Amino acid sequence: MIALQRRWQRWWQARQPLADTHQTTQRNVYIVPTWAGVAFCATLGVLLLTSINEQLSLGYALTFALAGAGLASMHTTHANLRGLQMDLKAPEGVHAGDEYALELRLHNPGSARFGIAISAQLEGGATEPAWVDVPALGHAVLRLRLPALKRGLSELPRLIVTTRFPLGFFRAWSYWRPASKVWVYPRAEDVLAPFPAQAEGHAADAASTRQTASGTDFSGVRSYRRGDSMKQILWRKSTLALDQGLPLWVRETEAPLAQDLWLDWRDTQGRDTEARLSRLTAWVLAAERLGQPHGLRLAGREIEPSLGAAHRQACLELLAGFGS
């Protein structure tokens, strides 16, 4: 039985290759009647039997007219989904417990499509669908919000593209297995702990310090430049300068040299793994907000001190992939 299930899974996955684009065709669009459609077919059966027993010509006409409408509805439902072209934008990383937005773009090469729903197949069942209409020869964007539950580089769930347009008697759907993945970072600690004391001491070292663009230490004066703050203008000195046709004078400031901060796995001892990762995540985010150059040491791997979005992402990805 297990071998049969594996063969079935391999065959099914071969029909649904991983891809960030998807096109609905005759081969991958499926259709079945809904409960409303089953009730409609049962009503047609009752009408047909009544017409046969009572020899009602109008009953025959009504039965066959409704049957034709049902068949037309089935064809329209299938055609409403068939031929759509879709692609997705890879989601940005999020922290565990949050939601990430999956942006899907739908391209319609034919007539207008109505009532297109897209949901995700999770372990606990399908999510609530997001709905969109796609204009004729046009495009539409749909955003699906999904939970980020497990830390690490996670595969995107299988998507289900569905429609019941126009009468709801039939349900047509197609499966889509995205190839992109999403980084789920550790959740940051709620209460920020003090930064760890540095083993090298806090003395300034030319090889391990950086200077920020602005600060509070007075370093001299210079002429005014576009974009300078009004608080930096030396008004008493500038008044005399203006009388002589000279530019305004501005106080020049610079920040004190800041020591690089090292965030080390060993500084979080005494806690479980997820709590230690949570504390390091909180320190990375806090250092980035404060403009403090910081590096990360984790399980034999090291990221040199720096600042910026790319550096923050590298640190968070290293924390997210710990132990995997």
C-alpha cells in the first residue's frame, strides 16, 4: 500500500511541476458538480419522470430546456478558468508567527473572467479564498495572506485556483505548485535584553570602528549647504555674513567613533535554542535601528560587522537556517 501511495504521489507531482508561472489548460482544469448542481440534476430527473407519466409536452420542453441550460453552465464554468496565465512574486521574509503576502498576477488573453478564487492548501485544510475578476485582454493582481508558522526556508503551499461562475452548479479548479520559497526568521524577543559586553573592551580601535554621517560633537564651522537643518545655523555669525553678502554659517558636527558590536551565540547561554535565536534576532534588529555596526557569530559561522538592509537580511537568514 505504501509503495502504491508513493507511485501515486510521484505520478501526481509529475503532472504538477514546481514553477512560479502557471497556465490553466484542458489538461490541468478539473470540474465536478456542486451540491447545488446535484440538486439541479435531481430536479431534472423528477421533471422528466413526471412528464413521462403524465405525457406532458410542456414538461418535456421545460426539462430539456433546463438540461441545456445546465450543460451550457458546465461549459461556461470550465471556460471561465481555462486559458488563464498566472505568475507570482516571491514573498519577502517574515518573522515566525506573522503573515506574509503572496502577490499573484493573472493575465487574461481572452474574454472577461469572473469569480476567480485562489486559496492555499495547508496542513489543516484550505485557507479562505481571495477573489478577483480579470478583465478581457487585461490583467489583475491578487494578494493572498498566509501564516508563517515554522522557522527556516519554507516551501510555498500548493495553490488552488477555483471558479463556480456563472450559476454555481459546477466547480472547476486547477492546482499550482509554486517553486519559490519564503524565509521565516525567528520571532524577536518581546523584551529587549541589554547588548552583550564585548570581550575586547570598549576602547576605540581604528581597525574596528566606524564614523557615522552626523552626530552631536562640535568639530568646526562651514558655509551653508542645501538640506542643512535650521538648528545647525549659527544665526549671530550668519547675520554679519549676510550684511557682507556672504553665505550663512553652519555648525559642523560629527558622531563619536562607535565600536563594532559582536553578537555571539555564546552570549545567550542558559536558554533553549528558540529563545536564544529569539534574543539574537532582537539584538540584530535593535542594532540596525540604532545605526550600530554589528556582526554575528553563530555555530562556527561569522558575519563581519556592517549595517544596511542586505546585512540585516544575511544575519536573519543565518539565524533562520540554524539547525537545518
